[in-house]
Amino acid sequence: MKLEALTVSLRPRTAWEACELGMALVRSHAGAIWKPWLLVTLPILLLINLAGWALDLLWLSGLLMWWLKPWFDRIPLFVISRAVFGETPSTRQTVRAQLRWGARWWLPYLTWRRLSPARPLYLPVDLLEGGDGGEARQRRSALGAPVYGVCALLTLVCVNFEMAIVIGSVLGGLMFVPFDYLPDTFKSLIEAVGVEPQWLSALFNLLAWVAVSVIEPFYVGAGFGLYLNRRTQIEGWDIEIVFRRLRARLTAAAAPMLLVLCAMIGFTPDAAAQTASPAAETSIAADAGTEASEGVAVADDSEDGEQDQEEQAPTEAPIRDYVEDGKKARRLPSTLGEVYRDGRSDDRRLRDAVAQAMKDPTVDPKRKQSVWKAKSESKTKAKKERDDAINEGLFKGLSSGVAGFLKVLMWGVVGLIVVALLLTASRWLGWFRDGGIDEDEAPGDVRNAPLPDHEPLPDDIPTAIRRLWQAGRRRDALALMYRAAVESMAQRADIVLVPGATEAQCLRASRKLPLAEDREAFARAVRTWQYAAYAETMPSGDDFDDLIGQLSRRFGWAA
């Protein structure tokens, strides 16, 4: 895995930011994802539905397409898992890979892991890392445990989007049905759902496939984004990428710099031999200084070491090996004599120098400072502390009192509710006994009578309408006016209306009237009736008289 070839900027993200990163990858490589998706899923959709049509089991075809979604999820995962490293596969490569890629995981993801809400996160773990059963199980637990809830919520959101697309497609198709035919269309649709014809099942299978084709790649991409984010958080991919790029830059610049240094210094084998001895001495001194700084005194008890010390410093006492552990001095065997032999020298001066250096204020800065303050300031501070303590006590007492009062008040409210329930028990206790359903009285004898025949219009229509209006039966008056206007319009236009024709159908039929004044008068009558019938808005007396007069003139009603 070439982390330095990543085409995305890795950093620790929140779970939902990681989902958005995966969806952005899907949008960036939309062509490389949906082309093989259509080439693979569309023929399978046709074959399964044709088989279901032949066997009269189209519902089973839809269920099978839905069950194969994990197998189809490998298509977007194959593309984005390689495109994220700058190697976007071609359509042919993606289609050919579906025949064998991740074959050993087909059975788990089409059986017991089919309904797992964390499927988009577990697919990259199993298909990209290629671990065995136990190793893969540990990886799934390590990567998926902290974001399992996010995966479950992501699954729920994507399922809702798929349902919204299917339902929205059905409702969008109904938008093209004329308004007057909507009741009949809904009735026919409900009857078709009850009968379940094959064409309707095939249509729903097609809509479900469209919804899955739109949402599923984004679902897989969001899971892959979570996978990248979890590995970044656990393995520090973002830091590793920075170090790898830094190493690449330094490696590219190392060879020229080495040649320049060799040319400037004039590096030769003799010079290296001359500089080897001081370097060794420096290393020995550094080792001795380290031991001295740790508080360990070392010496060699051998005879050769003592002779060397007597020759160099005859007046000094021999150096002993011990460790101060806070309770007693404990001797330790010395090994410096075996390591350095004759090259060992006294390190007392070095240890004294280190001890003196540690006393330097700049190494261990400590300073004791005394400051004079007035007594009045101390008294003021003490008084302030006492006042704060008093205020704190008052506040605690006040809050305790308020809490106690509220507690008593709440218990009082509970007591009042209990008393009210006890006093009204006779009213509501029967609900729990008989379910709260009052038995209705048995209806009496039902009288059957034939509907009256269609009454003919009166000879003097305006007078009959005004008589009903003056008697207070305004709705009946407007109903008679509307019925007379419809019949007059049908006779004038020479058309036959279907039984139960709506106002809209009557208005469309009135377009065949030869005169525009007749159409306007009829439209006014229809609007007045609609306001009265549906909005319970009656016209004023003047408007009513004017309308009746206009209709009488236009349609020749006898006055």
C-alpha cells in the first residue's frame, strides 16, 4: 500500500465528516462507478424478472435483487479503493474483477451478514485487507466498534432515501394525470394493487432497482470513508504520509550534498584515522559523564587499575563502586576495568565539574523571594474571604429553602391529582372494565324507500328561485339555479352530460356555447354555487338578484 500516493487529504475526522469524504469520492469517480454498475446489474435485473414473469413470481425477483445488494456493493468499492491511490480502474477491469474478487466472502455477506447495519464498513476490512477468519474478526471489532451506531444510522438513512425515490416516482407519475381523472385513477390503482398484476410488480421492481442504483454507491462510499478515517485514527496514516514524503525529499537531496561535503572537506583515509582517536575519547568521556550524572561512582579494584591511580594521583583515596538507594550504600561489582583496561583514567574531576554545573541557576532555576505587604491588605483579604463564606452559606440556605418549597409544592400537586382521581373514579373506572366503549342502542326498523325521480324544472324558474331565497332556503335556491343553468347550457350547446358530471366538466362543456356572454353568465353561476356548496359563502341579495336577471336574459327563462 503506497500511502504517499493517496489523492485525498487524510486527517482525523468525525464519523459524519468521514462519510462525506467517501461520498465525495463517489461523486469524483461517478463515471467509473455507474458504467460497470449498469453493465452488471441491468442484465441481471432483466434475467431475474423474465424468469419471475415466466414463473409468475415477480415478487420473488424483486426480493432476490434486493438480497444481492452486497454482491453489487463490490463494484463501487473496487473503484474507489483504487482511485483513492491514483489508479482509477477502467470499466473493463471493474467488470472482469466482479467474477472473482472477494469470492470467499460471498457466502457470509449473502447469508448471516446480509442484514448487518455495519456492512459498508466491514466490506473494506474483509475484501481489501484479506485476513483470515480470526484476524478479520479482530479487525472488524477494532475498526467498527466505535462507529457501529453511525453505520446503523447511515443504513437507516439510505433505506429511507430509497423508499422516498420509489414513492416519489409513483407520485410524480400521478402528477401527469388530469385532476378530474384522479379519483378514478386512484381507484384503479388500489384495485390493481389488490389484484397484483405482473406489469405492476415488474414496474415496482424497476423503480426499486433505480432507487438502489442511485443510493447504493453513496452508501458504500460513506462506509469506505469511515474505514479510511478509522485506520487514520488507529495507525496514524496522516503522520506516516508526512514522514514518507519528508524521507523522499531528503533522499533526493542527499547525494548532491554528500558530494559537496566531500569536495569541501577533502575527505581521505588518513584524515579519518586521525579523527578516530579523539572521537573514541569523547565517547568514553561522555559515558563516564553519564554515569556521574546518575550518581554512580565507579572504580576498578584490579591491581593494574590501582597502580595507574597511584601513579596519576598518589594522594587521592581509591574510588569505590556503590549505589545510594536512600537507606544504605550497596556495593556493586565494577565492570569498567574489563571494558577499558589500561585506557581507564580517574573521572573525579569530571564528576566534580558535572556537580558544579548542576548548581548553576540556569540549569535548575530556583529562587526564593520575600515580599513585604501591609497588614491592612491582609486584613482586607481575610474580611473578603469571610464575606464570601457568609454569602456562600446564605446562598446555600436560600437554594435549600427554594428546593424544599418546590418539593412540597410538587407533592401537593400529586396529592391533588390523586384526590381528583378518587373523586371521579365512578366516571372513569368503567373504562378499564369494559374498555370504555358505550354500547349503542339497537337501531329500530330500517325503512326502505325508493329514491324520488328527477324532478322537472318549474315553468317560472326565476320566480321559484326567488321564492326559495325569500323563505330562507338560500342553499336550495342556489342549487335550483345551478341545475337550471346546467340544463339550459346543455340544451344551448347541444351536448349530453354524463350522470354526476362535476362543475369542472360542466365548465369545459360550456366552451361549446356560441356566445361569449352566455359562457360568462354560466361560469358566474357555477362559481356562485361552488362558493355556497363548499365554502358556505352566500352571495348578497343584490348580487343574487343581478345573477338571476342575467341568467334569465341569457338563457330565456320565463319571468
